[in-house]
Amino acid sequence: MRIPTKVRITSKRSYTVSLVERFSEANTMGLCDPVSRQIILRKNLPPRPMLATFIHELIHAMEFEHGIEISHRAVDQLDSAIEMLLRLNGWLKAGEGIADLLGCD
Ligand SMILES: [Zn+2]
């Protein structure tokens, strides 16, 4: 699945997106660093977990950049709920990545 290398969170703030083989914590799938404005995702996740993880980290980026406070439990619930919404409405077709949805490479 293709993932964009940069995502605009606000009109003034963008986050770079990169992929790593693994994190020091074995079960970490992604992270969002508001200081360096980076989203890092684990490579080779299946499409649904990859998209849900990407959405999860985007929610964190929006929390930071908009000053929204959401419990981590709610972020966990929202990531798969949003992934489901995109998929069930055909906004993310089989074989398409988030980059296609967002209209970027
Ligand atoms: Zn999180």
C-alpha cells in the first residue's frame, strides 16, 4: 500500500511520514512525534492495520496541532471506525492505498 511521505495537518503544519522495519517495542505499529512533526509507521503491515495505524497517528497529529484532547481509548476506537467508514462507503477501494484516497503519491 502506498503511503504519502508528507501530510498537511493544518494550513501551516505538515508532518513527514516514514516507514521503519521495526520499533524498539516489538508491538508498536506507529508513532507520532509532534516535536519533529513526524509520523512513523511499521513497514509491511497488512493494508487494513496499516491504514488504521496511519489514521491513528493522524488523529494524534490533529490532537497536537488543534489542541484537542482525546483519550487514547477513543483514538484506538476511532482509528478502526474511520478505516471502516472509508472502506464501507467505497471511498477506499480494494487495492487502493491511502495515497490514492488523498490524491497524492
Ligand atoms: Zn496512540
